[in-house]
Amino acid sequence: MAVRHVGPFVDGRELKEGGAGFADVVNPATGELIARQACCDAACVGQIVRSSERAFHSPEWRRVGAAERGKMLLKLADLIEQRAEELIELELIDVGKPITQLRGEIALTASIVRFYAGAADKIEGTVKSTEGGCFYLTTYEPYGVVAGILPWNYPLVNAALKVPPAIAAGNAIVLKPSVETPLTTVALAKLCLEAGMPKGIVNVVLGSGSSAGNALVAHPAVRKISFTGSTDVGRHIQKLAADRMKMVNLELGGKNAIIVFADADLERAAQAAALSAFVNCGQLCVACSRVLVEDSVADRFLELLAAKVAKIRVGDPRDEKTLVGPMTTKGQYQTALKYIENARGEGARVLCGGGKLEMSGALRNGFWLQPTLLADVKPGMKVHDEEIFGPALSAVRFSGEEEAVRISNSVEYGLSGSVWTANMERGLRMIKALDTGIIWVNTMLTGYPQIPVPPRKMSGTGVELGMEGLLAYCKRKSAMIGYDDQAPVGWGL
Ligand code: NAD
């Protein structure tokens, strides 16, 4: 396969170089070089941000009203569907996802874009009746230039979580994909141009986080940062942003539990746990990586679950029957492998998998791991407490609601949780007791563009999705207009 070039995207064109040399982009299924990426130095990032600033302030963009921005986003959604094959191919070779999963991601991406297309002209301020001879109103305005920093696990979907609300609100956005997976981000920026967004409204910087990412966050013209990635980097970004009082949205790591009570539909719960833990090879922030199961049914449930995990078909992403592909990056492959190998030493019992997966032929140099199910895991073990971001599911036994809540809440993350029970009152009690931003009851991983995702604890701050996710790209303004020249001026002064 010919090695592609991918470069930073600015003012409607892709640059040949960005001042910081080139980085290899590798197909994780084969280990083969697929692209050479031109990385940005700080000067190049500065040039790209200035282009976004010019585009934001341009009369051309100022004239585009909210309904018109909505139409551009509708066009973008259509283009994403029309170019699905191309986008799927890029994501397949770059991220290593199975083709069937990618078809679903195209539909998901288009649906998020359409939601924000419809929402663009529905941003409403408020008018309040106050005493003292004034009308009081709140309005929303775009920030100007915003940054969207993306992880490597869902590059296209994550870009769709950031570009549409940013554009619907009237901003210009600079995207920064992971250095591991730049292909669909640049492709999406080109589609934005084709959808009618003026040059410079969607730009892309490429390169490492510590260089290009840092320069983007620190740039004075970038007024808002929406970051999806690890907790460590999120913490760093928040500190950097604080120096200039920038608004920050952080969607970070998770250590999500699925809690199975004895009265649950065990077959369905096992199916949900297997899907949620191993889809995308466990590289999903809301994936369940712990299954908490009530003592009295634990043996039966684990038997059901182990049978399902053993049947998961790992293999060539191009194969229609493949359910799970490779790990996306070599670094993450090594990290997850280390957690899996160390789990035995911590006292875990391997029920399925437990290490590397040897593949042959073209796949022999890919980053392959076995779907791994671990029993006898306890809170306090690293495999229980820390985010692995790989195909490892830890089973923990509990007895009674109180203990389930205690174990589930014992980790530092608070992204999502899932409860399986036939007792709806218990389901409601668990919704109240679990300290996570998303809770599923008798379901798992379901979501809609309308439903906000508000992470808790070390899983982040702010909100993505829903109308709140749109307002996250707007600045508020409060205005008071006096209409009574006899009314006192000042508030209690
Ligand atoms: P990462 O934090 O290493 O990198 C994320 C992005 O930040 C990349 O584009 C990277 O280049 C950039 N970056 C790194 N250092 C930077 C710096 N100093 N300044 C600015 N940018 C910098 O994360 P990752 O390894 O790409 O992704 C995996 C992580 O993402 C996991 O922890 C996962 O849970 C999390 N994630 C969270 C969600 C969510 O919605 N909560 C979704 C997907 C992934």
C-alpha cells in the first residue's frame, strides 16, 4: 500500500510540512507504515490559530446566521454518509477497527451532526421580570476560537462531538487529533469546507501533545478548550488553561462497573458485559472494565460470561465476522498487556485469555491481545482500581446493595455505571447512590445525541452532548435595561 501524506489543515489547504518534522502513522492490525504526518511546531500552531481568528472575525462568517450554520451542518452529515466508504477505510487502517463497527460509527457520527444542525437556531436566552425598573436578559455568544483535542480511540466520533456544537454556536474550531490517528480528522475538516463552512473555520494542527497540543492550549487567542483523553493530560491542560482563565471541558478516563444482582436477567446481563468490555478491544472510555456480581449467582453468571468471552472473534478488521480488532497503539498494547500479566501476581484468576494473541500472515506484526476475563479481583488491586483501556474485564463478588455501591464508588473515576436487577425500586436507589455521570439500568452503552454526558470525579468536568453540550461552546452575557427614570440606580448602594 502506498504511504500517504497527511498534513495540518489551514485556510482550506493541507500543508506539506509544519516545522516539526514528520511522524509515522501505522496500521495497528499489521504494523505497516500507512502515512507520514507533517507535525506542527509552535510557530505553525500560531499561524493556524491566527487563521482561525481571522476566519471568526471575517464579515463572511459574521453574516452567517444560526439557521445557515445549521444548513451547513446538515450538508456535512450528508457528506459523511456519502463518503462513508472513504472514511471507513481511513479509520480502519489508522485505528484498526472492525468494518462492521465502523459502519455503525458513521451512522452515529451523522446523527450527532444532524442533532446540532437542528439545534443551531434554538439557543435561547432568558428574560426575567425583576423589580427596580429594569428588564434583565441573558444572551449567548460564541467564544471565538475554540480548540478540540482528540484521543486516538474514536477519532471521527470524537471530532463529531466537538465540531458540530462549536460551529452551531458560531465559533471557529482548531482540531488536534492524536499523533497516532490523524487521518479522519483532516478528512472531516475537508468535508466541512465542502459543506460550505468558510476557509479557516475548521482548521487542524498535527503533532505530539507535548508540543503541538501544548502550544494550542497555551495560545492566547484560544478561549475555550474541549479535551477528550487521559486524566493525567486533562489535569495538565486544566492547569495550563487556568493561567489565562480559559474555559475547559474535560472528558477523561473511566473505570466503569456493571453491577449484576441475583434477580437480574443473567443471560442478557452477561451479553451486555461481554459487549461493553470488549468492543473496540476495551478502548472505550465508558466500557465496563469491572463486573460486580452478587455472591449467590456469581458462579452461574461467570460461567455464562466466560462462554461468551471465549466466543468473541478477534481478527482482521476487514473481515465482516470480526467483532474485535487489534489495540490501536503500540504503547497502549504494552500498557494493557502489563496490567493483564501483573493481574495474576495480584491474586486474580484468569478465566479467559490472559495475554498476547499470536496472529499469522499479514497480521503477525499487529498489536493483538486476547479478550481476558479475570476472577477473584478485589478493590485495592491495580487491575480493579486503575484504568487499563484494553480487553480486560475484572469480576468482583459482592453481597447486598450497600457493598455493591461501596465497591463501585471506591475508584477515583466517575464516568458511567450499569445496574442489572428486576427490582425497579432498587434500580432507582442505585441511580441515586452511584457516583457516576451516566447510569444505565438493565441496559448498557445506549445513548442519543440529546442526552448529555456529564463526567464526575477524575473522569472530567463539563458536559458533552445535548443542548447543554451546545451551551458549553457559548459565553453568557447578562444585560439590564432600565425603563423607569425614577428607579434608583445601583444595587443596595
Ligand atoms: P491522551 O491524554 O494521551 O491524549 C489525548 C490528546 O491529548 C491527544 O491528541 C494528545 O496528543 C493530546 N495531548 C497530550 N499531551 C498534551 C498536552 N500537554 N497538551 C495538549 N494536548 C496534549 O489520551 P489518549 O491516549 O489519546 O486516549 C485514551 C484516553 O482517553 C483514555 O484515558 C480514555 O478513557 C480517554 N477517553 C475519554 C473519553 C470520554 O468521553 N470521557 C472518550 C475517549 C477517550
